[in-house]
Amino acid sequence: MRFLLFSAALGLACCWPAIAAESVRILVQTSPLAGGQYYALAEVSSQIRPGDRLELIREPGNRHDHKAIRVDWNGRRLGYLPRSENAAVARALDDGEQLEARVARVRDHPDPWRRVEIEVLLIL
């Protein structure tokens, strides 16, 4: 995965003027937060803002999903990446890839799956 993304980033870099950067962040996926209604989301939703950093925590021993990726905000468990969208992120974390996550969108919505949207980025 890293090679393909790095090759794509390198191809784009040749089209732009040289910019000194510590790292490059490539958006890997945007996903809803799953399970937020079961964890701390209700307690902290008024404090969460777009752009806030999130921690992705791999849970290979999770009894419901061996590819589980827990999502924490400021030390509080908010929920998980959806099972249908966590395979690539689980593989990247298992391979030692450097990933970053942040809040993309927060909204007051009756459907808990539509309250928080997460962006996952690969750091090169």
C-alpha cells in the first residue's frame, strides 16, 4: 500500500514547485464513527470539533472483529471504524505504517452513524 501511495504522491510532487515539508499526509479514507452510541460520544460530542486529532488503536483480540480499530479522542473511547471499512487500516497498522486520524465532520443527527465522520491519513 505504501509503495503505491508513495508513487502517486511522487508523481504529483513533480508537478508542483518544491516545498519544504516535514512529511506528506495522504487521505486514505473517510468513514463514519461506528458504535458511538455505546461509548463516550454522547458525553463529549459538544466538545469535539472538526480537525481534532483522533487516536486509532488496533484491537486484534476483539471478540466481535479481529480487524477492529478503536477510535479515541482525548483518551476517551468514541467508537470504532466500521467493520466494512477497517481492513486496509488494520493491515497498515499491523505493518507499522504511520497513520493519523482526525474529525472531519460533527453534526447533530438522530442516526448515530451520521454524527461523526473520520478521516484517516497516511503519513509519508
